[in-house]
Amino acid sequence: MTGPRFPALAGAAAALILAAASMLTGAPAASAAPVTDCTQWGTTELRGGEYLYQQNEWNSEAEQCVSVDPDTGAWSVTKSSFNLPTNGAPATYPSSYKGCHWGACTTDSGLPLRVDELGSVTTDWSTTQVGTGAYNVSMDIWFNSAPVTDDQPDGTEVMIWMNHRGGVQPIGSRTATVQLDGRNWDVWTGPGASGWKVISYVLQGGATELADFDVKGLIDDGVGRGSINPAHYLIDAEAGFEIWQGGQGLGMNRFAFEASAESGGGGDTQAPTVPAGVAVTGTTAGSVSLSWTPATDDTGVSGYDVYRDGVKAGSTASTSFTDTGLAASSSHSYTVRARDAAGNTSAASVAVSATTAAGGGGSTGALKAQYKNNDASPGDNQIRPGLQLVNTGTTALDLSTVSLRYWFSGESGSASYGTSCDYAVIGCGAVTHRVATAGSARPGADHYLEVGFTGGSLAPGASTGEMQLRFNKADWSSFNETDDYSRAANTAFADASKVGVYVNGALTAGTAP
């Protein structure tokens, strides 16, 4: 969700606000005392004016209090008791920002910069999060057709969701999954409340910090998807919390955002070498895994772009990539291009072909799924299965080859779904999840939740432990779970014959509908 990030002030009025903030916080020679702000639109200069803290309570008039350290830029929410529904806009977005925002510009930010002239964009971002309430932990990056504006930017809004809880989700619908800077992200796209473009990157499993994170790779991915105009300007970056419910105790430990232009005047024009040794390292019914040897470059390779059948499937900073969301028994051709920080891109690698595994079948094996019902109401707007995988065999199992399928009926409403992992013994970062349409729709089973693993090994006799999953339709309409194929009434873990266990895309335990 997004909304106005500052009242629509003219540039002169915004400048007065900054001046007032400067007088309030000062620029002491030694150390400034912490500032307490309980106003709706208050601002505080941070780190000598290089950053600005903003209360930004744009959708509520309830009292929000924050304690701010002007010297370090750290701040924490000391009073917040919002209670807005999570299917609408948040109450507030307390945040730190750098750059030019609604015409109010911070000092020595290095912004604006044209997108096609960006050389490096990084962030070092650490937060304190709480286990109650409904909120996201988000960075908001704005683009505009002109270098500065004192109004709503007319370009793209890019949101980086480092974490979220309480059932909140981005604007639009999930349209892709991509690997960026060694992490898996769900990509959501849709129009903002006033019609501007929004693309959101939601970190699978969540985190409390992103240290030295390559924002440039994310921007490049947005450009490649046609969501960001390369002729537009990066004008500001903000980081904080969109809060729907609760919020007290949330805090910013540190936030740094650095952007620079690529070297000019006869700078780097040499493209990296072509990635060699591209090979298929594994397939499932819905994915293809690739690896290659590193490319070389005179200034260093910053990442790789992977193309499926001539269309960009995703990007990664490593020398491996897994393309997900594919159809069973489908054939694809893959090439890889290397790129450096200056935007130079290699020629495409030699193409390799892969065919996903066939689905269906049924057998008993050395694995079993166990299930418990975490959702007492069969008619609300979320389904909450508890799952765990047990290795009943005598040899260790490579979890990256395994997936579970929980079948259900979507009935009416949106055809797009949001999925979340609330808790996992092995860590939500080790669990992947998505909703897919079943190949042949049957009553109670026209969709399934597919749960996979990023890697690891499961020893003989061991269990993954509990995984608490949930999913919802994009429009948050209600389900009727009473006839769902995989649903059962037990609230303690029991063997689940109607949850499928797949190894390399083949059904090895449980029964498919």
C-alpha cells in the first residue's frame, strides 16, 4: 500500500518546514539531545541535514510519538496504537529520507540522478521490529520525469518490502519471482491510488536488515520489466514503516542510501566476457535450475541477467539461478548475460535447453507430509495450513528437490494470490511458497499452495518441523474451505494423505485429486 508521503506543499512552504526543523533541532557542535515528536507532520534533520526524519501521519489523526537521535539518525516509535483495516491504506509512514521529496531537498544527497546514468546505488538499512500489529518494513524510491518536483512525482514508485506482518500486502498483484543480490523476491505491480506506476519487491522470508544491499540491481530489474523509464530521474529514497495496526516499539537503527553516476568522460565502456559453462543443474515440475562459470570484467561483474525463450526471467548476483512458476512437461531455452556497474552488458551465452518434469502419478515412499488446521473459520479471507515434512527413509534428503502441494478451491474473486510464511522451525527464509492453478480443475482442488525449500538436507527420521503458512486472494474476498481437497479438521499434526509430496516434480507420497 502507498499513499501521500508529504502534504502537497509548494516548494517555498516545504523550504520553510525544513528551516523550522533546522531551528528546532539545531546543528550543535557536540551532540544533540534526542527529539520527541508527537505531531502529525513533524520533521527532524538527521546527520547534519543529509537525511530528514518525517512523521508523515497522512491517513490518521491519532497520536504518534517518536524519539529521534539527530546525530546518528536512529529513531523509535514510542507511542502508536493505530487500528485500521489491512485491506485499505495504512495510517502512517514514519520514515527517514534522502534526496528531494515534494520539493524539500536534503543536503549533499547526490540526487537527482538519471536512471540511465546510474553507476552504483546501495543501502545499509537496519531496523527493530515487533511481533504484534500490522505493518510493513519498506523503502520507497521515487522517480520523476524532471530532476525535481514540489508535487506528486509523475514517474514510478518502487517499494522494497524487507518484511511485513499482520496480513498486509503491496498494491496490485504478484506478477513474478526474481533473485536479486542473492535473495528471492516476489514482484508485485499495479497502479497507485492516483494512477502512478508502482512496482514492489517483497523479500521472501523477511529480514531485519539489508547490509550493503545492491539497490541498482533492483532498479535494473524494474527497467528491464518496463516499469521504470530509464530517462527519468531518481529523486529520493525513504525508509520506514507503513503502519496499519499497533506500531509501538518499531525503530530505525540505521539508514544509509548512496547513489552515484557511472564514470563519464571516457569511463568504463568495456563489456564483461560472455558467461561460459551454462548448464542445467536440476528440474522439477515447475522449475529449472541453472549454473555457469563467472564472467570477468575490467572493473568487476555486478550481476547476471537470465533469459528464458528470449525474455528476461530474472537477475542474480551469483552464478546460479532457479526459474520458477513453470508448467509441467514444458521445454525452454536459456541464455545468460553478464553486466558491470557501468551498465555494460555482455553478449548472450550459448543457449541451453531444459524440460520440466511431468506432474501426476502417485506412490508411497520415504517421505510423508503432516498437516494441522491453523484456521478455525472455513469462511474467512485467508487459509492457514500448518505443514511439516518427515523423512521416513534411511538416507538424507536434498530438500531443494522437494515440494509440497496443498489443494484448495478458489471459488470466485481475484485470480491472483498473496502467500506468507509466518513461522518455520527451519526459518521462513528457507521456505518458498506460491499459489498455482491446477492443471485440471476438480471440485475442491482448482488451485494449490506449493511449498518448497531453498536448500538444506533432511536427515533420516528427521522432520522439517512446523511451517505456518497462509494465503489470500489479491482482493481479500472470502473462501469456502468446507470442500477443499487437502483440508482436514485436526488441530494437531497428523499424517496427511491428501497433501502431495513431490521429488524432482514427481509425486512420491500422498495422493493428487
